[in-house]
Amino acid sequence: MVSRIITAGKFGFQAIIRECREELGIELDKNDITFIGSVISTNKKGDIINNYFNEYYIASKEVDEAKLQLQEEVSEVKWIDKDEIIDKIKDNYNGITDKEGC
């Protein structure tokens, strides 16, 4: 899962395309990704409250694993079958995130 905080005026699909290129060396375009859901979450640390709106996408593209260009912030790469990810989404995002799906 690649992730990025998106600033006002930007879209989630733009971030996933950019992050896949920067973190993995995978070139995607808008036709390679499908929006699959979103989650609203809040993170509280002392007096600081951060509210997040998380979007999730599936990328569908043939990728040669030997050509991946992993950046140092990437801890691992795991391929997940489409049916497996759909089952996790139907099960309240079980195994994808600890946040409750909406």
C-alpha cells in the first residue's frame, strides 16, 4: 500500500499515480486504477487532533518485479489477488487497515 497526505485541491488518484512512480518505479495512468472505497479517521495526540479522509485504489497493470525500484521508505512489496482484496473490503477492510470502513 502506498500512501501520501494530499493537500487541498488535489485528488487521491493523482497521489496514487505519483507515489507508485516515486516509491516503486511503476508508471500508472488514470486508466490503470480503480477507486474501491474510503475511510474517515481521527488521530489524537494530546491536544492535537488530526482528521483524515483515506481513499483506496486497486492498480491493475502487468509489472516485472525485477524492474521495481524500491525507495528506502518501502518496507516490503506484496501482491494481493483481486478476489482477496475484495473479500477484505467486504469484511470491513480486514487486514488492509485498522480503521472502520465507510
